[in-house]
Amino acid sequence: MKRVLYAAGALMILCAPAFADEVTIEKRTITHETVPPESGSTVSTVVLAPTAPPAPQIETAPPAPAPTAVWQEGHWSWNPERQLYVWMHGHYAEPPRVHAAWLPGRFVERPGGWVWEEGHWAE
């Protein structure tokens, strides 16, 4: 049985380039921009939404799971595959530092559409 599995694995490895010819690539509208150095990352993918987001949904935060937990409110997110906004529910998060404050994300209008700027922790 092991020999059959090894042979099947070897066959898959040898035939993989032939299967790769059948792959279709989906074109998406995505731009790249540099993230400020304080984020710890150098590049992020930015998705442009063609229209402004709807008004935020009203959410009532449930009781906090811990005394230090901070509520991060929900927000709209653009889904490029479906070409519509999807609501991302709020949730609690623990601050990374004792005196860190949560600054919520926001949509910003740019040439060609709207971009979501992620929320982040600040002193």
C-alpha cells in the first residue's frame, strides 16, 4: 500500500507542470502602497471600492470578557469578488500595551475610489 501511495505522489509531482497549464487567473483591481514604518510591515494590499460605504450599522457591545478588553466597532469591508460591501462585526481585543488606545479605522476617498484605512493602537 505504501508503494502505491509513493508512486501516486511521484506521479503528481511529475505531472504538476501539465496541470498548471489549465489554471485560469482572475484579474482584480488592486493597488499597492507603502505602510508607515510604525506598523511593522513594509507593503500592504489596498483594495479600491468604487462607491462610498453605507452608513455604519448600529451594534451594541456585549459585556466585556475581561476588564482590560477594548471594543473594536464593526465596519464595512469591500468584497471585490462580489462587488459589494460586507459588514464586519465588532469584537473585543486586548491592548498590546498598558496605555494603548484603539483608534478605529475609516474609509478615505482617493482618486479612483474609496480605501479602508485599518484601525490601530496608539499611545
